[in-house]
Amino acid sequence: MKKAIVIYSSKRGSTKQYAEWIAEELSCEAVTYEESKNITLYDYDLIIYGGWIRGSGIVDFDNFQKRLVRELLDKMIVFGVGVARESVGNYQQIYDINYKKISRKGKNPTLYILSGRYDPAKITGLDGMLMSVMKKVLISGSTPDATSEAAIMKERLTNGCDMVERDNIRALVAEAKKFLA
Ligand SMILES: Cc1cc2nc3c(=O)[nH]c(=O)nc-3n(C[C@H](O)[C@H](O)[C@H](O)COP(=O)(O)O)c2cc1C
């Protein structure tokens, strides 16, 4: 029987929720990035890494990548959870930033971007400071369709949003099941 594991990094619960739904669909365990430090990745036929997106970076993926050699990358799926508009430009940006290092090691795992949630009232401390700096960058945008992207991002960050839905994991789970067949 093939075995999968879901490893996640979540600050306010949306990535955790997706990780748990995925684990439920695949009848496997979901563990935090911290907990994953004690597990042997070679014991699994499929490793799914999910992190919330902060300033276009998939949180903790940078450090997690250090444990990945070519043969582990061949049995991996990655997901990031964010609130930017679901566009090709945004996808490309997240992909380029987060796969920069692993691209040199061989095959890149599929990257899924799942829609998250954002409540401005709950963003305090360091994240709050980061967000006020980031807002300018995010809102100005750097992709060809930056105008509509900027408007959508601005609306989501100002008024908050909750786009977390179980249905969003469907394509990821379908790919995962192929690994485990
Ligand atoms: C400081 C900060 C930076 C963020 N940067 C991005 C970003 O670059 N792109 C994006 O799509 N979402 C961004 N978000 C939104 C989060 O990724 C989103 O709220 C996510 O659902 C949080 O996941 P969690 O509930 O697992 O912590 C940012 C949120 C915060 C607080």
C-alpha cells in the first residue's frame, strides 16, 4: 500500500484546513513543517508540501527544500495558499520565486495555488508591518494585466475575503491519487 504525507505551514488556519482536507481524501497524515523535521521523507511514495504565501514566498518551503534531493522531487506536489487574483501572471511569479533553487536539481513538482482567506483585523505585529510595505508592491503589480489585478488585490486586502473551499483541492487530489495508484 503506497503512502503519502502532507506537510504544511499555516499561520491563521487556511493552509492547515486545506492540508487536513487533502490528508482526509488520501487517508494519510498531515503534519506541520516543524513536526516534519522528525520524519524520514524516504518512507513516503508521495510528499505534499503546502505553505501560506507571504510576499510571494511559500512559507518555510525555502528551508524544506534543503532536504530535497532529485529522487524526492520526483514524488512531490507543492501548494501555496494566497489571496492574490488567480491569474497566469500571479502563478508565474509564485512559481519563479519559489522554484528558483530546486529547478537546478531536476524535475519540478506541480505547483497548485489555492485561494485562502484574509482578515485585515487579525493581521498585527510583524505581519501587519510587512503587509503595509507589501500592499504598495502588491497593489501596484508587475504583470501585464496589473490594473485589474491591482484592483482585486486592493479590495481583498482592504475588506478581507474568505475563498477557502474544499472543492479547490480537487485537481491536486486527482494528481496525488495517480502517484498512489
Ligand atoms: C504579511 C502577509 C503577506 C502576504 N502576502 C501575500 C502574497 O504575496 N500573495 C498572496 O496571494 N497572498 C498573500 N497574503 C495572504 C495570505 O497568503 C492568506 O491570507 C493565506 O490564506 C494565509 O494562510 P494561513 O491562513 O494558512 O495562515 C499575505 C498575508 C500576509 C499577512
